[in-house]
Amino acid sequence: MNVTYYTPDLTSKEGIVWTLSVSSNESFTVVLPESAIVVDLSDIPLEIAGNSITMPPGNQSISYTLEGRTTTSGTGGAGGEPTGGSATVLFVIVAIALAVGAAYFGLKKKSGSFGGKMPTKEEFEAKLANLDLTEEERRALLYLFDKGGKASQAEVREAIGLPKTTAWRMFKRLERKGLVKILKGKKENWVELRF
């Protein structure tokens, strides 16, 4: 289905930047002017083909500029048309998509325990053996490992049988050593392995 619209209905302009805003329950394709340079996307596009961008459903926006394009006189473009429009759009969109993807996977890797690679239990126990830990600290870290690297402080405390204040001090020591991170929750704190 094609939708034709008047520019003021779906677009706004701030300085040299045009922004097309669309709310759709289905994915949609926008055909930008040949000389458009994309400067911002609200989401990662589903497809890019020349100066056409297919966006996923939802409230989406595409910001672009038409300024700064040069015309040629006999080199590259025919009849004074701007050159590099679709190549520039493709390059900018790919760069934005790569940056968003890298940021997403970087955050996902950081939020996971052990730098994104879960060691075996034997490797983990070997690491613990080389550290100066009390028996309670070692048991707490092993419990966290068995729970996938994260559990509530109360759950760990109950599992290893420590009073609340003693457990709190232990978690603070482990955090200072860089072995865990304490995550503040609304109702309770969580502990996450950090190595």
C-alpha cells in the first residue's frame, strides 16, 4: 500500500534537519529524496535499499538533511543532479545501525557475568582457591555461581546461614575486592558476580 502525504502533515523542520514521524502498526518503507543525508533514526531499520528505508512497526522517526549537497558540472552527476545521495544515505544508516548494535551488544556483554563467558564450575573453584577468602565468602560466591551469577542478598544470606549484618559486611568486602557488584533494588538488594 502506498501513502502519499503533504510534507507538513508528517514532517517537521528544525534548522536544516527534516524529521519524518510515522506511527504505524505495520512495517513501512520511506523513500527519501536522492540528496538526503540521514542524521538520526528512532530504531534500527529492517531494510535499506538505495534511498528507501524500511522501518519496523511503532512510533518511528527519520531525521535527514538536504543541505550541504553539491552539484557537479560534468563529473559524476548528470544534468547537475547531486552526487553520492544514496551512497551517503546508505553509509550513514549503516554507521548508525552498527553503532546501535555495538552499544546493545556491549551493554549485554557487560551486564552478563564473567565478561560474557561463563567458566565451568571447576574453573570457577580454581579461581576462588587463589583468592584470600573466608569460608563464608567462598560459599556465597559458589552459591551465586550456581544461581547463574546473580541472586538477592537475602537469598544468599539464608542459603549460607549468616545474620543480616554479617552478610551485609561480607558483601561490602566482596564488592571492594571487585568480586561482586551490589545492585540496589526497591525492596531488596541483589548481588552479581563480577569476574
